[in-house]
Amino acid sequence: MAIEQLLILIKPDGVKKSLTGNILTKLSEARMVIIGAKAVKVSKELAEQHYYHLKDKPFFGELVDYIQGKVYGEPWDRVLAFVYQGEDAIARMRKIAGATNPEEADPISIRGAYGRITTKGVYENVVHCSSDPKEAEREIKLWFKPEEIVNKIYPTKEVTVTNK
Ligand code: GDP
């Protein structure tokens, strides 16, 4: 099993609903290490770069507004960004995050428990979770400066988490 790093975002709906603690508790079940963490007020440019692979979708404009927290306004128009590291981290964290569509997500996953589809059809699914190692590397470089990551080398050596 490979040691992987990935980007997790608590999206503005998660911040507004005060779900940060619940989300981090659920993610902690995977026993990964947090190697970067910060609050980010997302610019349009960053939002568009993050979701570049969806630029041709009809919901792209709403998606860019959503990740910027435009519908929520101050003080909820921000995301909390984390870089996690651990064994087989991407698949394991995506399982905890749940399916993209919150109505199809496992009810005990983060998206299944806390997500919703708005009346305008926006998937308010509370978290972002990198989908594969290549995307994870791209996203981490997009959201974090090298000096903001505790382990600066990508990929990093194995880390063992214990409860001692
Ligand atoms: P993810 O990796 O599970 O987040 O899925 P994607 O990268 O495919 O999509 C990114 C985000 O776009 C999702 O988390 C949703 O917020 C949104 N999204 C994806 N598919 C749809 C869709 O069919 N309709 C709407 N309204 N939003 C979508």
C-alpha cells in the first residue's frame, strides 16, 4: 500500500453549518496525519483552477460560486483546507467523504449525513476530497505553498500513527 497525500476542503456550507468538528472527527477514523491546514477565502481564479475539469459542465458557474461561498456571504465565504497523509489515504478518505451526489451517498458518510441538493440543483456536499494521486499533487500545489506543508517532500516517507 502506498503512502499518499491528498487535499481535503471543508466547503462553505460545512463551515456555515458548524460541521468542522464533526467532519474532522469522522476523518480521524482513518488515522491519517494532517500535514497542512488553513482557512482560505477562495478567489474566482482559484475556484476555476480547482474545478478546471468541469469547466464545460452546465453547473460550472454555480459550482465556482458555491466553493467561494457567495450564496452564504460573510463570514461563511471561506473554506478550511487540509493536507492529509497516510497509507492508501485517497481511497480511504473518499469512502469516509461519500459519493459526489449527497442523495446517493452512504448515509453514514460525511456527504450522506450532512450534504443536500439545493432547490437550484447545486450539490452542497460539504467536503472536497482529492480523487487520485495525480490530482492530489496538483491540488496540493494549487492550494498550499511548500512552506505551509510540514512534510515538504512529495511523495514522503512512511509515517506511522499510534495512540501512544
Ligand atoms: P468529487 O471529486 O466527488 O467532488 O466530484 P467531481 O470532481 O466530479 O465534482 C466536483 C464537485 O462538483 C462536486 O463535489 C459537486 O459539488 C459538483 N458536482 C459534480 N457533479 C455534479 C452534478 O451533476 N450536478 C451538480 N449540480 N454539481 C455537481
